[in-house]
Amino acid sequence: MRRHITAGALIVAALAGAIVGSFVGNLLAPYVEFLGKSINLGITPPFVARLGVLNITFGFDIHLNLLGAIGAVLCIWLIGKRT
């Protein structure tokens, strides 16, 4: 019987793969130049809502390199294959 994969499990797998892949990519960047290049996505400057007594700040940045993307896809593929 096949188990269903939750969205949370896929997100955790993708983040774990991206983190490990980016780390390896940064380690190998001095030897293979293109592995050190990354794409920066996010909200810059962060969105700020000033509501009198409460200030809410929302923002995020994603720095993804080639091995980070490969790691994310590989982890999602592996978790899908296991279940």
C-alpha cells in the first residue's frame, strides 16, 4: 500500500536539499567557477505595515545556486520514490 506525501514533507525535503546543495556548491565554487553563481529572489526592501502601536515587517530572500536547485529536485524525487 502506497503512502501519500504531504505538502509539508515536500517543502521540508526541498529546503533540506537546497541547503545541502548550496553548501556543497559554495565549497566547490573556488574550483568550478559557475557553481558559485546564484540567483537572488525576494522582497527588497521588506514590506512594512505601520499600524500605530504595531509594526509588521514582511520580507524574504532566496539565494539559490545550481547545486542547490539540483539538491532540492533530487530530494523531492527521492522522497517520492520512497513512498
